[in-house]
Amino acid sequence: MPFTVSPSAGPVCFTVLPSTGLTAPTVSPSVWVVLSPSEGEWPYAVSAVTADPAEGEAFTIAGVNLVEAVPMPEVFREAIEKFIGEHHVEREFVKRKLGRADPEALARRHQEGGHE
């Protein structure tokens, strides 16, 4: 559920629950602020703010953005905690079981008529 921080800032994304630091009391929650090159009065403009460290890191892939983790404002932390409290559904971890390989699946097949 994105919302706007200010008219010039991008959306704040609530995507990764464990990575926000809200569940780990020893970790200070952060937000990642993304500044992208701008042709306006200032050389950079705020293009996104996210609480998801993986998303913040993804913004660095282009190589032109400035991305910095900053302490999460209290109002953000409260909004995220409220959102999680209202919408989070605990899911049981289920380990997938891989099927056994079928050695015949990759075997050569002989077609009728003598040709392979």
C-alpha cells in the first residue's frame, strides 16, 4: 500500500517484512532514499523512498542513482507497524520436496522405422 512522502518524493513501499528491522529490536529501522539525476535546478531529485533494503539495493544497479539508508522517521515506523498489524498473515513454512529424477525421461527413444 504505497503512499506519498511529499509531492516531490516517490512512493514508500511496504514489501519485505523481515528486512525492515521492525521485528529485530537490536536493528535500527531504516529507509532507503533514492536520488536520481535531474536536469532541473538541482542535480538530483528524490525518486523513491523504500523500507525494503533489497529494493533500495536494486536502485543501485543502474549506476547513476545515489542510494542512502537513513534512520526511519517515527511516523513511518508507526505506519508500517499499523499496516503489518492489520494485513500480515502468518504462513506456515512448508519445505518443498523435490521429485526424483526419471532417468528414462532423457533416454534416447527408438522410433519405429529404424531411424533415431
